[in-house]
Amino acid sequence: MKIIQEINKLNEYVLRTREHSFLKQYVDVPRINNDKCLIAYSLLKESGYEGEELQEYYAAVMLVQSALDMHEYILKIQKDEVKERQLTVLAGDYYSSLYYFILSLCEDLPLIRVLSLGIQDVNESKMKLFYSKQSKPDEITNGIKSMEAGILTRVARHFGKEEFIPFISEFLFVSAASQCPDPLFSDYHHQIKNDLLLARHKLKTQKQPATLKAVMEKRMRALLEAPHYLLPEEG
């Protein structure tokens, strides 16, 4: 089975696992981040997971990511939309409970701790990014990297794949920066632009999982060559 087909099949399992009729009716559920899917899949494959075991661990990691994405989505909901904000919080908590349940079935308590620490890393980064009034420019870039890669860098360390962490951090930073800019960071666009250029350069030489070599080459080429809102002179 081709890699993308296998990831799509895994994502179908994640979607079925997190599906809830009430939430589906009332909450706008964020899509699964495809770049984070690639990283999660590659780390598990590089660690020797296959079949049902791969499916369960992948689902646990992506459910954690879904919970964090759901909680982040709260920031985009208007303050007067109280019911939607409350339901979105509950949806994120629901996804978190599902990942705990899956890992308890796998009897992998160490990974539960790892993902819990990853959640802590991401939430601390979000607090500094969204609520600090005295952030230095370089702290903004580092905060974005930590927020985007916090879960997967913890997973990489857990499975002894530390050599891929620099790539994961830069790759997900470029991926995140390629999306619509948040007005909260408008004062730091010059710094982020310079860091983005540096990240693009680093990605060409950093070690990445061999599992996804062909797929990742295509994806990185798209990220590196596409016009970019922070790099208007290139597009």
C-alpha cells in the first residue's frame, strides 16, 4: 500500500474514533493537519510499528493533536458566541479522553506521560505567544515552533529518534507560517520572515525519516517553492 493511502486509512480511523453526533452537529471541527500526519506516521514506522499497533498509536497521537487544535480554535470564536466556545472546549477535552483511553488499552503508560508533557509544552508556548505583552522577536519564532512541534518532538524523543527533531521543528514552522497570518503577530512579521528564510535553508540539509523520503521531498518542494505571504518578493 502506498504511504499516502495508508495515512489516509489511518486518518479515517482517527475520524471515526473522534466522531460524536452531538459535536458534529454543533461544533466546527478542525481538519487533521496533513504535515503533522506525515511526521507522526514516519516516527512510528521508523520505530517498527505495523498493523493494528501502528493504528492505535497513530490515533492516540493525532487525537492529542486534534484536542490541542480544537482548544486553539476557541481563540477564533467571537466572545459573544458563548455556547460555541463552551462546546469547543468540551470537544477538545473529549478528544483528550479518547487518547487516554486508547493508550490505556495499549498499556503504554510511559507514552501517556510523554504526550501529557507535550501538551504542557504546547500550552505553555500558547500562553507566552498569545498573552505575553513583552515577547522578544526571537521568542515569537521559538514559541511558534514549540506550539507546532511540541507533541511530535516529545514523541520523537520517546522512540529514540532525536536526530529528526531539528527537521520536525523547522518543517512544521515552515508549514505553519505558510498559512494565513495571525494579526496578533503582525508586529513580528519581519523577524518571522527572516527566520522562515533560515528555516527553508536548514530543511535542505537536515536529517529526516527515510520512511517518507519520496513523499516528503515533494511536500518540502511545495513549501519551499510556493509563493508566501511573508515573502512577497518571491511570489
